[in-house]
Amino acid sequence: ISCGYLATTNSGGAGNFQPELAPYFKDRAVILVEDNDEAGRNHVRKVGRLLQGVAKSILHISFQGKGDKYDVSDFLNENHHSKLRDNSKFWKDEKPFEEVQQVPSEDKDKYKILSLQDLKKLPRPTFLIDNYLPSQSLSVLYGESGAGKNFVCLDMALSICTNKEWCGQSVKEGSVLFIAGEGVYGLSKRVQAWEKEYGNARNFYLIGESIPLLDEESLDRLLYSIGSLEKQFSLVIIDTISRALSGSDENSASEMSGFVDACSHIQKLTSATVMGIHHTGKDQSRGLRGSSVLKGAVDCSILVRRNGDDQIHLSIDKMKDSEPPEDIFLDMVSTEIGTHLNPESSLILKESDSINKIKKKGKTNSNQSLFLKALQKAINTYGKLSETYNIPEGTSTTNLENWRQVALETTPFENDRVFGQAFKRGVTALIDKNF
């Protein structure tokens, strides 16, 4: 940097430059600087070979004649800043690639073992949105079609872009890239409405097409596009995961693993949180649609549900490294945008002062009816149903564990495992049906 160059290296030291890193150097003028030892010379040969035909030009700086392990830091300490490029020559593969021996790295050959004291010193998780969206994570925001996922995701993103608190939680300001695979016009209206209420957005970038992330060429093109922008993104949004899979089978473990790997590549390049927008299946109580690989891989998953016509209910059903926070309820408020000659409206979100109580209830199946009867019996035994609001202190209440125990004693299931699965699905369905 002090010489006016963008400097980089690779993880793992000598011999560990991987082929998938080469596209980041496409059409760049590259200078390879080797350490003055056999490992350093072999490393430069490997990198040069991989960048041939990719980089616009490759120069090479060698320190032969200097002391063993003499490197660029020694060179710069001798105040040769202005002479760095003068010491270079065009790189040439002077030794056949097959003859280059991989020099074992002592660190590479060992697993890192942490002591208990090391474990206690590990940094606590950090957040883009305190308690709700972890930094440098793989997250997913999901719900039924029409639940309001796009509104929620955009509200979070624009809050991060503008350093605006989100639902009373502080945010870490940063740039956001939104990959809008489901169209940009509606998104444009929603941004206009948000800006009218909260002020001009900044640091918000958009790709207005779906990108098939399982296609290597498309993924490389995306990574190259992000790198060429020379922006440090904090959040990359993929709308939607279904579009990013581009016809691949969501239920296939291998193809969903490919999507997770693609997100990992984006994370490595940007050090950003990657958040996918996804759907529930036909049975909402089963959670994320498709292969369970996705649920297992994510650090955070946020379920979006409609709570009536004008309210959205957010709940965190997975938070890998910390306790899930409380649910959030957001009101959907209409805002006029456009002009007098061409009036339009869109919706913005505001944190709710109250929670909608919906009288209309759906129908129950046989298991759900059994669990409702068990709930009534638990209330008769233990007292009022425990909620997260409006319960006077000291009131006898029925909580989820009371309900579960009564249901276990009064409902016929083959074994505890079958009961546990049915009970979880039943409770979720009864909540969704407003019981």
C-alpha cells in the first residue's frame, strides 16, 4: 500500500494458492513477489502458472542474492519503496510445473488445538443488527408467499445502509448488495416509500437479474463483478434462493450443498453476511422448503408470517451462536409516492405498538384437536395460558412444558419420538391458524 499498489496474499501460506482464486485477478496487472527460499520460489511458480491467460500482465520480483528468507518486508524496510517495480521482470515459467514440489507447511500439517483458556478468549459474536442479524454469517429469511419477506428484508438492508436503528436495535453501518432475481420495479417503489419516511438511502447496490449460483461461470462472473466494484459490502441479499438454484432440485442435498458452497465463496470475497430469501413448503410447520442441508448450514433463520391484513410477525427459529431474541411485530403502513399526475403508493414497516388478536380461526386436523384438548386440560390444571405480554406478575400460568406433559399423558402415539415430532408440528400449526 505504501508503494501505491493493492497488496494481497492467500490463506495458508506458501503452496496454498487455489485455482478458484485466479478469476479475481482477471485483466489485472499482477506483480508476483517471492520469498527468498525454495518454498517462496515454488509458490510463485504455482501462482504464475495459474494466472497465465487470466491476468493482463505478470511481473516477477526475485530477491536471489539476498539472505535466506529475505522477503518484501525486508526490501521495504531498506527504503526501496520507489524501486519496487524497477526490480521486476516479466514472469516466465522457467521450471516445468509438474516438477514444482509442494513444500509441506508445518502449520498446514497440524490441526489447531485450543486450550480451555483459548476457548474463553474467543471473541463474542458480532451483529449487523443487534441480536437479530449476525455479521459474516449465512442467514435466511423465509415465509409463505405474500407474507412480506421482501418488505422486511429491504427494511433491514436500508437501515444498515443508513445507520438507522431497526426496531430499537442498533445497526452496524455498511454497504448492501441486493441480487433481485424477482424483478426490480416493485423494489424501486418500496425504496422510494422508505426514503420518503426515513430519508435518503445510501450505500445500496443492486443487480437486477437472477444469477444461477450453481453454474461456475455465472458464480465467477458475480465474484468478478463484486471485486471490480471495489466496495466493502456488509450484506449480500439473494432474492430468492429458488431463483439462484435456477431449476435445480431444492430437495436434493447435493444441489442445496452447492448453493451453500456458492454463498461461502461470496462470503470469503466480501467478508459479508449472505442472506437468502426463501419460502416455506406446503406445510409451514416444517419450516424451510427443500433439503434440510440449508437449515443445517445457516447461522440464523428468520420466519416471516402475516398476522392479519396489516401486520407482520417475525420470529427467529435458529440463532447458532447466541440465544434467539424476542419476536417482533411490524405494522404495514401505506405511503403515497409518485406525483399528482401519476400517484402511486407502497408500504413501509413500523414497529407495532400492539399485537393483532385475530378471532377467525382455521380448521384443525385430528392431532391438532387432541393437542387443543390437552391445552385446555393443562389450563384447568395449571392456570392461565402463559404469553409474552399482559400477564400480571404472580399469576398461575400454563407454559409450553406443562402443555407438552399433559399432551404426552393423554394422546396415543407409538413412542416419544413420534409424539415429539407431532407435537412440534401441531403447536406450530395451531399458532399459524390463530388458536
